[in-house]
Amino acid sequence: MPTQAATATLGPSSTEFVVKTAAPDSTKFDSASEVVQSTFSSDWATLVKPFTADALANGLATLIGALVGAMLAYALQRKFQRSQDLKADLVSAHRLMFVLLHQINTIVLIQRDYVFPELKNSGRFLSIPATPPFDTRKNVLELPELSFLLCSKGGRAILYDFYMAQENYIEALNQWNIRSALHLERIQPALAASGIPMGAIVTDKDLQKAFGTHLFGSIVNSTDNSIVSLKRSFERLIAVKQKTRPYLVRRFGTSDFTEFDFPETYGLTDPSSETKAAV
């Protein structure tokens, strides 16, 4: 292919410079293209090489193994948690039966030791002695301790009945403590100041004169309220006990719960109901 030449004149003594412009060599472009294509193919092969069938299978197996392991760990953790929850619920159930036993027994002991011997005495407001105050918060359950009863309709019914019975129990002890404090702090000093000798036979008029009308009425009413409160508390607690144990046996599938009974109620129940229960 002919070349073009360019000449330039530089002063008097001129020298000719020939600048040649070479035609593009197509073989060089082809060679560069082949190099780029070869490099790209090599890089692509390097990228694709790890994603062979075996590699994909191994990766998938690793992912599945990790997923199965995580699922098994979660299932075991859930099983362990359910086991722990069941143990906690079982402990609460046994505690519920123990608290029922304690509360009923407390009412029975008060009735047996202080009320029953004077139950038919018209002067029981005076003859029933004062006692040290009973702790109204001892062996009393709060709602969080009975949360296991919330899971079923039958459990919620027992929770409601127990809560109401426990409130009656606390009220019965409060009434008894109020009556004891009144007897100890007001009645006994007034009786001592009246000059009435111990063991003397007195009438209501004599006592009203010694105590005053207000104090006399207060001790009579407080004594009657205490007797009624003890009886009502006993009846409610017994009713809850009779419902609770069968429910717990069904719920937990075991009869390993405290079973107790009070064949002698010392006037806490009506004679007719005691006869029916015996039959």
C-alpha cells in the first residue's frame, strides 16, 4: 500500500524529513481480541468452576444439615421448656392443695378450740376467750401462683371459686382478730372495773351496765359475725377442695395429690348436711 510523505523546508540548508503514516495492521486487532476473549473465558471458567454438580450437591447438603440441626435444637429446647413448665405447674398444683388444707384446718381449729364449747351458750360473747391475732397472709396464694389454672375453662372456674373462698377465709380471720382485740382491750378491763367476781351469774342488764350499751352491743355483734364468718369460710373452702382435687388428677394424670377430710366439723356445717354426707 503506497505511503504518503510530507516534506518541510527549514532555512537555507534544508533537510527533508519524511514522516510516514503506516496503515493499520488488522492482524494486531485480531490478536488483541483473541487475548481479551481468552482472558474472559479463563475468568468465567474460574468463576463457574466451584459451581459444579458435586459442589452444588455438597453445599445443598450442608445447608439442609444446618437447617435440620437448627430445627432439632429448637424442638429439644421446646421439649425441655415444656417439661420445666409442667414441673412448675405440678408444684403449684400441690401447693394449692396444701394451702386449702392449711386454711380449712385453721378454721376447724378455731372452731374446735374456742367456739364449739360455747356455741350454745347465750353468754358466748363473753365466755369465748380472746386469742393472739392470726396471720391473715400466711399460706395465702396470689394470682401469679395459680396461673396454670388459666389454660382451661374448668381451671378458670376453680381459680374463681378458690379466690372467693380465700377472700372469705381472710375475712373470717380478720373478724376473729377484731373480736379478740375488742374482748382483750375493752371487755376485760371493763369487766374488771365493774366489780363482778369471776364465776358469778350475771344477766344481760348487769353486763350492759358494766360495759355500757355501745360496748355491749359491739362485743355481741362481733362474736356473732365471727361465728358466721368461720362457718361461711369453711363451707366455701370445702366446696373448692371437692372440685379441685378431681380436676388436678385429670389434668396431670396422677392421683398423687393430698387427700384430706374433716369428718368432725364442730358445728361448722348444718347437722342435716353432715347426715347426708355420711350417707
